[in-house]
Amino acid sequence: MKIEINSKKGLKTNLSIFVDKKTIQKKLDERLAELQSEVSLKGFRPGKVPPSVIKSQFGKAVYGEVIDKILRESSTKALEEKKIKVAGQPKIDLKTFGEGKDLNYTLEVESLPEINLKPLSSYKAIDYKIKIDTKVINEKIKEISKQHKHFEDKKENEKSNKGDQIVFDYSATVDGNKFEGSEGKGVVIELGKNLFLKGFDEQLIGVKKNETKNVEAVLPPNHPKKELANKKTKFKCKITNIKKPKETIINDEFAKHMGAKDLSDLKVLIEKQVSSQYQQALDAITKKEILDQIDKFHKIDLPKNLVENELSMITRDLKKEDVEKHKKNNEKIANSRIKLGLVLSEYGEKNNLKVSDDEINLEIQKQVRSMPGQEKLVMDYYKKNPSATQSLKGAIYENKIIKLFKSKIKLDVKTLSSLEAEKVITNFNKVKDNPKIKDEPNQADQGKSSSKIKAKLKKISKK
């Protein structure tokens, strides 16, 4: 076997690989001998089929199999010998081949660039910590109590008001005709929330128990029955009960109802949840700061095939006109993603960071636990989508690298109140919305918007 470098330009190398016909014939004979013990042909005892007969029947297939194996082995050996770290799939061009002939082919490869890593001591970032005020925790408990209202029956002669809970039976018609789903029993709605049909609630304000009320409303445009979409509908409602909201007393009993041991435990749970939501956004800001420095500190050549593949991924769901319109920006994103990926990977390799199967399974189990009732769905998703598991592995690996950075670089620790954290996150998002950096890659979960955080803080899962 002979290996020569035909040309080398930038990251692209063209190799010429030669395997003589004697080597090929030897491997062919070895494979034919193996088949003697495997092949069963009529007229011959098992294991006694002559090599000449096997060759006449399976020759072409055996030759193809052997050549394929030689190509794989020789190309791997060539890359190892020339110490080339391949980026993407090499291109093989067969020059001469065939039974009784030498094998000569070229191997065109793009190699990974050499990266001179900046020492971790050169980096600096702000590591934010969050301290949730007692006032914020108490406000969240009040919000939770409002979301978990208790109702008590009103007196029979009392009229319904906004915020009351109405229990009713109904019979509905469209153009005087009944339809599928036109009757309902024991329907419960809270007046003012407009969760039934638009304008429906307000027509039930002022009714009494046992009263019958005619209500008109329009069925939604996304109604399952297309012929009923946007149809004006008449409802005959029989009010069976009216309940008014009962003041929720925030005490140990309320806390137990929410899944906590007592009120103190509930406050601890809320503080942890609120802190976690802020901390995720703040950690993303720190991560962005580190990634920006990685990008700034390293100037490297990028393998074109990796960039092209990434660009293809970015644009695969875009319309042709959108691809052209955002061509430069998409190319910039693709370049930045590949660059950051290569540099991060190099840092990981230099520091012997690896992701074990146990770590991947542990992360999958976390996702399973976070989606009660859909455990099988999550497990099946990862079993049927190896690419999803690989993506998860990549995310774990990246988080390990960022954790390494935070343990080695100069970190300025800042403890923020929830109000200060809101300002930091808001300012970060204003800057992030600048087209210059808004599409920076490998920076997933770079922080939720302030409004999204506020929305999430209104929720608390039962323990």
C-alpha cells in the first residue's frame, strides 16, 4: 500500500492511495475460503464446495465486498499515517480497479483546523446569584391562593356576579336545528374568564339559581365541525347552582393542599422555584459572555463542508425567497456555530471531558419525571430518534465545558435581588435583539424575556 499527498490547500488535502493486485487477490482468496464453510449448494456436502464454484456463483459480490473493506481500511490507515483529523465525509474517486488489477484511488478530505486555545485564565465573566425577597415570596403565595379559589353556594335568591361560579345545563341550536354536542349537563364556568365562548359569560351575570336564561353566542372559527364554524348559536341555559368565591386563608392547611408540609415549607418551595427560574436566565447571560470571548479570542479556518451542512440545516424549512433574502445572515450564523462548536470541542478534548451513557440516561430520566403521564412518550421519542439522543449528548457536553470554564476563569460574583435581576435580564434581551448578535448559535436558553419569567412565576407545580 502506497500513500502520497497529491495536493494540500488550506484545510483540503488530496491523497493518492495505491493497493497492489497481489494484496487484493490474497484478501479475495481468504474471503472465498471463509465462504466454503458458510455456503450450502445442491450437490455438495456442507463445507466442501470448491472455491472455483463459489467464485463462479458469488465472484462479483465477493469482489465488491472485499474492495469495499479495503477502501475503508486503507483510507483509515492513510488518514492515521498522515495525522489528518477529518471534518465530515471524505470523497473517494476510483481511478483503476477490477479483478486482476491494482486498486488506485484518490481521497479528498477536509481536515479540522489546528486551534491554539486561549488559556482559561484569560477569560472573565460575571456569575450572577439571586436572592429572592420575602415580599416577592408572599406575593407569589397570594397569586397562588387566587388561582386556587374555593367556592361556596349562594342563597337561592342571590344573583350572580362577575367572579362567581355558575353550574348549568344547556340545549343549543343553530338555525333552529340541534347538532352534535348541542347539549351539556353540569357545565361549570367562572364568570368573567370567558373560557366558554366569547360574550357568553356576561349574559349570565345577574341570573338566579333555577332560572332559565337564553344566551346567544358565535361558535369558534376552529370548531371541529367546519359547517358550524362562526355560526350564531342560541343556548337555553338552566341554572342549577351559583357559587361565590370564598376567601382563602393562607395557613398550614392551605400549604398542605398545595403539596407542602406546612406554610414554611411552601415558602421554601416557592423560593426555590422562583430562584431557579431567574437563575436559568442569569446563567444564560454568563454563558453568552463566555461564548462571546471564545469567538473573539480565536481566529480559525472553517471546513467548508461543515459550514455548508450547517447552513443546509438552518435553511431547510425556509422558503426559497427567504433563503435568498437572509443569505448573508444565515451564512454568518452557520460560520459562528461551526466555529464555536470546534473551539468548545477542543477545550473539552484538552480537558478530557466525556459524556457517559449513564449521564445521558440520567438526563432522559429527568425529562421523564418532568412530564408526568407522558413518560412512555418521552422514552419512545429517544428510542426512535437516535439523533435526539445525540443532540442531548451534545447539550450535556457543552454544559460540562461551560461548567469547566466557570471553575477556572476569573468570575466576579454578583448577588441580585429579584428586582435587580429583572433589570439585568431586560437589558440583556434588549441587546440580544440587536441583529448583530441575536442569532448567535450554541447559546440555547440564553434567558427568557422578562415577561415570560413573570408568567412562569405565577405557576407552581404541586409537589
